[in-house]
Amino acid sequence: MDKLKRRSALTRLGAISLGMISPSVSKGEVLAEPYKVKKQTIKTDILVVGGGTAGVVAAIQAGRAGRKTILVENGSQLGGTTTTGGVAFPGIFFAWGKQVIGGIGWEMVQEAVSLNDDTLPDFSVPHGKQHPKHQVRLNGQLYAVLIEEKCVEAGVQLRFYETPVSASFEKGNWIVETVGKGTNTQIICNQLIDCTGNAYVASIAGFDVLRESVIQPGTLQFQLGGYDFKSLDLKMIQARYQEEIQKGTLIKTDFRNNIVGLLRTGGDNIQHVMGADSTTSETHTLANLKGRASLLQTLRFLRTLPGCEKIKLVDMQNETAVRETYRIDGHYKITEVDYVTGKVFEDAVSYSYYPIDVHDENGVVPDHLKEGVVPTVPLRALVPKNSKNFIVAGRCVSSDRLANSALRVQASCMGMGQAAGAAAVLANIQNKTPLEVSINDLRKLIEEHGGIVPNSNQKG
């Protein structure tokens, strides 16, 4: 009897103790187990890492050509420089009155222009030394959702908020491990495309990558409002600005020592964030912090000036856009001489058209191409040395610094992206590595999807 009483008492005590430590559960709520990281292994034909300018086009090309394709992006949306970076004026698609970059990238740009009732530049009018006249102004966020739709329609599996942590080549396939929010995924693919812009996957896969000792500055895109530029005393503003620079409260390289230019444009692509590097979470965090701090400090200064008392920040991008980090050491390195002479390679797979455009602490002075020159990109420059079933597209293309300063722009990256996607498709179908596919077959596939390819018989 005593044992039964003690047992009953212990049971009641246990119930009371459990109630004391358990959270109160309201009607309709369920007490769930702690969330566990989801570990899984998935397979695909082609894996594209990086959903920026080149990566989106590469993935759509692969998906439309019938290959099972996964696109991994560590951010929250597609488009990279054009969308998240805010450089919503891609170019340049026409050279000397003739279109040189078309295909999937041009399709996306045209649809974004049409859906927003925008207008395209008159490409028949030479831009002279004002190449921005041939850049296409887009609604960046509209463009982001449009290209996302196109990826889904092409059957591309999108995986946001994930980043690779390892990549190894085993028995003819790549095994790429990614980590994300609550996920740890092993992706097995036959062909791997690095469109990270930083040659990040190439590096973790063990291939050599190159960079300059001092890289070009990045830019945080923003828009200012609340003032009338025409009524400002620009001479006084410039003098006050120089005083603040001398005192060290402002840094002259932040806005190219051009406060008048900042006010004239309202912030359109004028800021410089020195040393901006998007390669790792730590370096990109630093780039963002520097860009935002510079903007805030300058905004406070501007509000002390007559006519600028009500100046305000109308819009700002989520992150600093980056111009230059790492490039692969490819089977061929495109040089400045190759670029400015318009060399046509035997294995050329796309065009590029943009002036040499190196930004530094003093700003930028574009070096325009001579009339009639249209550079090309060889397949060899998209493939790292000693690699198999691996190709890159975008600004990490194998090139020297001056050539890369022009190759990195969006239209050129779109052309490279389509070429890389097509090469991966053929390599997957034929059980080859990208450099083994027939150049004629590759050009044919690109053209079947609207792309424009160089003619190896033309003179460079």
C-alpha cells in the first residue's frame, strides 16, 4: 500500500515537473522537435554555381538543351551585378552598327525593357567616347523576377542561400558539397560551371587562380534626392568638400574627389570602395561596411551645405558591387593586345565589346577600341589548366588585368555564359570534357539558341 502511494506521488511529481519545464502550448500549436540540419545527396547532369549575369544564362542554356541542371546561388535572387549590385544598365550588345551579343541574355534584356515600357538606345548612332549611350537601362528588380521565371521554365532547379565548401572530381563526376540555411547537400554532377565571378569553385577544386596585388574598387549603388542641383553654389561646395578632406573627415577616393559629380548624378555609379572584395563572407562584409559608412558620412556632410539641407537617401542597394577579384589560370590567357586588336581565335565562342575600363584611386578614363574592332573569347580561356568536366564564365575568365577590365561587363559575360552552358551540354551528352567538344558543334548549338558566334575566317 505504501509502495502504491509512493509510486502515485512520484507520478504526480513527474507530471508537475514536466509541466513546469515544458512551454505552454496554445490551441493549434504543436511542440516540435529541435530542427535538424537536412543532409542529402542529389544528382544532376550540370551544376552551375553563381546566379549572376553569366550563371543565369549558362543554366538556362543547359536547361533548354534538355540537360538536368541545378543552379546554386548564395544570395536571395538572381542577376548579380545587374540586380543585387544595382548596375542595371548592361552593355554593350552592338558594335559599329552590328549586333555582336545576342541569344538568351539579349532575350532577357529585351523582355525586361518591354515589360517596363522602356526604350532601347538607337544602336545605329555611334556612341563615340560616350559608350554609356549604348547601355540599356533596366528595372533591376523586374529583371530579377523575369530571369527567375525563365530559369524555372527551362527546368533549372534553383537553390538559393547555399555556397560550396568542397569540390572533388571522382570517377568522371564532380562531387560538390554545399551548406545553406538548415541544409548540407552533396551534389553529384557530370559537368561543373563556375560563374561565381571570383573563381571560387575553381579555387576550392584545386585549380590555380590569379589576382592583382591591388584590385579595382567596388561601388555601392544608391540614389540621392531632395535638392535642386541647378541652384547649388558648386564652387562653395567644392571648397567645403576639400576642407573636409584635409581634416580627414572625408576621404577623396570615396567619390573620386568629385563631390560635384556626385550631386550632378545623384549617386549613379560614382562611389568607389577601395579594395572591395566579394570572395568570402568576411571580405564582402568589409566591402559593404566601408561602402555604407562612406555614404552615411558624406550624406551628413552634404546636409550641412546651403541648398542641401533636405537632401535624402532615396534608394540604396543591398550590397557593394565588385569589379575585380580572382581569375582562372586557363589554357589561354586573353591579353590586352588580343583584346584591342580584335583577335579572332580558332576556338572563339563569343564576342566582347567594351572599352578598357580600369578603375583606380583617381577614377576611371576608358580607353576605347579603334573603329571596327570587336574582340573575341576563345573556349580555352574558359577552362582551367589540368581540369576535367569543368568550365567557367564571367569575369573570372582567364585574362590579364586590362583585358579583364572590359571582359567583365554584363553583355560580354552573357555571351560567355551561353557558350559555357552549351559546351557543358555537349560534353555531358558526348561523355567528354569541354575542350574535347567540336567547336563547330558548339557554335551550332549556341546559334540554335539565338547566340552570335565569331567567324574564325574573319580577319582580326
